[in-house]
Amino acid sequence: MRKVRPLTVHHLNEVLLICSLVLLVAVAAVRVSTRSGLPTLLIYLGIGVAIGQDGIGVGFDDAEMTQVLGYAALVVILAEGGLGTKWREIKPALSTAAALATVGVAVSVGITACAAHYLVGLGWKQALIIGAVVSSTDAAAVFSVLRRVPLPSKLTGALEAESGFNDAPVVILVVAFSARGPVDDWYVLVGEIALELAIGAAVGLAVGWLGAYGLRHVALPASGLYPIAVMAIAVSAYATGALAHGSGFLAVYLAALVLGNAKLPHAPATRGFAEGLGWIAQIGMFVLLGLLVTPHELGKDVVPALVVGLALTVVARPLSVLVSTAPFRMRWQEKVLLSWAGLRGAVPIVLATIPMVSQVPDSRRIFNIVFVLVIVYTLVQGPTLPTLATWLRLGNTESTSDLGIESAPLERLRGHLLSVAIPTTSKMHGVEVAELRLPAGSAVTLVVRDGTSFVPLPSTVLRRGDELLVVATDPVRDKAEARLRAVGRDGKLAGWLGTTG
């Protein structure tokens, strides 16, 4: 029996050096991706392939470890996406997103599975697995692309919510299709999906509400503890939902959504912390998936991947959008964009490890087909999405941006310090302090302008780039923040225009 050498400090030094270099290369790749429009996931996968068997020669074929770490990374990515999603944007599109994540997934699975069976020659079990695996839009890919594409809030909300919701039913389908023995009847699968979604939604909303209530009423001794607490609460929602036999992925997304819209203390710092963790999760997951693949084995699966991907992209996804959005009023341009914006990323590749762990026949071929499909069609869809949005005239025409307001609680004094940053496009520019008309019990106590701080007068005119320190007592804190946001959107006439913030 081969003796395993214990981990030493020398090994730790090597691991830390390799990991730090990979992270630095990945960070530099983000800039290259931003300039070129090339999706970052392809660069990260390329790093993993370069390190792997056909590159430097690092051998790695542990599908089960990849699945576990991929799930963990997906939890962090969904939490980061939920924290950054604005409720007012997804609320109008919630029903559309729910239809896309359920009915749309069912239509996409059926059409893609038929293409894999009749056009590629896979057995029905393998075809259904591929159909389920690639029918989920990837949260990381969607969130990263939407940050660069100025779409109307209705479409942004629909795509963000769909990518957050559809992982749950897809995971259930992939696990069911990968199980040994016959697949359950369709009505049994539908019942299981409905039950797990209901449990996951209930757990996520409950954990998110309880966490937000606690963080709003307890002052932690250090501001750096708030981001840690928020992420811990979101991850606990996943674990609780999964242990309750519900959808942990839906639970973590909804819990993070509640927390991200609860006006918690130090919210900008929390979002920055979560975004950093999200980047680390994406980098680690993509590099690990790149290590798992063996490039010289992909050649025979390129054509099947292109055929299945073509059926998914030009038939399955558009039909799923048409069927899902039929009950809703939506222009044809919006449906076209929703059809093209069904981006795939690491999630399908992670899900493709499930049949490998379950030892499904031809599971390695399933993984290779999914891997090639994701690379090719992400390379096609990601960079062309901004151009398509412009061609369809679906760019966001809103000229104002929201204020950055960070709150720090003063528990003993029963008050709050609101740190307000005025962006360049805010209509608070040119407004006098007195014209803010803040509620009684709140006041602007300090202004920082061009690196210099001063106590403002009622006649002080605010400018772009100013940072304000607003003190508000506990009862009027929400009203003061709402008033500041209203003035930021509509200027000094916000109250007359009916804007509430």
C-alpha cells in the first residue's frame, strides 16, 4: 500500500505560491476580458487547462471533489448575486423570471434532449442529462455580463432572477436522471421540484428576514464584522434549506436578496466583500474545472457539442422564452434579447460532474460535450450581447445613478451616521443643503469636497463628487435615506414630483 506523505510547511509554501500566482494572472485577465469582450470564464478555464495534464502536467481527475467545491463556489456566487440585486428591478419581472426558471427549463430540457438523442445518437438517459445540465443559465456569467450591458431594469431583473432561480429545478432534474434505475414518472418529478422549491423559498426568506432584523438592531464592535455576518447568514440559508430537503440554492439566493435590500449597516462594504469572495469562487471553480478536463480527449466530441449547442441556442432557448413569456406583455425585441442572453458558464460543467460521480455510462462523454458546448457558445454569445442590445435599441436611457449611502449604527445614542457619496450623474448636484428638506431629527453635519472637509451652511450648494455625513435619529433614519435617494434621482423638486425614494 502506498504511503501518503504528510503535508509539511514546504508543501504549504508551494501551494501558496501557485495559488497567489494563479489569482494574480486571473485578476490581470479581468482587465484583458473587459477590453476585449472575451468572457473571463474562458480565460480561467484556460488557466486550468494550462496547468493540467496536457499543459504543465498537474494530474487531477477527482470528479467528486470538483462537484463538492463547485457547489460551495456556486453558493458564494449566488449569495453575491443576491446581495447585488435590487428588489425594485426584479419585482416587476418576478413572474417572468419564475416562468423562465420552471416552464422554460422544462421546454429547454425536452427539446435539447431530443436533439441529443436523434441528432447525436445518445441514449435517452444521457440525452436527458445533457438537456437538463445545459438548460440552466449561469449566475456568474449573467451577473458579470449585465454589469457591462446597460439594459432596461425590466430585462436585467428578469435575467438576474432567472439565473438565481433556475439552478434549483435543474439540479433536481440532473440528480434524478443520474440515479440508478428507472427515472420517476414526470408528475413525481414535478411534485418533488415544487416541494423542494417551496421549502427552499420559505427557508431563504425566513433566514434572510431574521438575519436582517438582527443586524439592524445589534451594533457589532467592528465594521468589518458586518460583511462576515451577512455572508455567514446567506450560507446558513443554503445549509438549512438543504438539510430540510429543500432547494439550498434557492434559499441562499433569496436570503441574500432580502439581506441586500434591507438597508443594513455598512451595506457598500458588505457588497464589496461579497464581490471579492464571488471573484475568488469563480476563479477557483473555473480553474478546477479546467484541471478536470483532458483536452486531447475532446476532439471526437466537438461536433456533437456544436450540434447540441446549436439546437439549444437557436431552437430550445427561443421556444422556452416564447412559451414562458406568452402570458406577459413583452415586445419582440425583449424576447429576442432574452433568448440570446441565456448564457452558460461553470454551472453546467459542475452539474456535468454529477453523472460522473453517479457512474452513469458515457458520463465522461457527457462532461466533454458540455465543456465544449459552454466554451464555444459562451465565446459567441457573451461578446455579441452588447451589440445585439444596441441593435434592438434596448439600451438603458436612464441618466441618473443611485446614491451610495452607507449606514453605521450608534446603538447607545439611538442614532445613525449616513455616509452619502454623490455620483457624477446625480441630480443632487446644484441642490442647497436647506433644499434637501430632511426630516426633523436628521441633518447634514459634514461635507468632504476635493479632500477638504467642512461644516456646511444651509446655503451650501452640493456638487458632484461630494461626500456627506448625515446624522439621523433612529425613528427617522429610513425617511432621511429615502429623501436623499429621491433628491438624488429628481433634484430639489423630488417631493413635488411624488418621488419617495
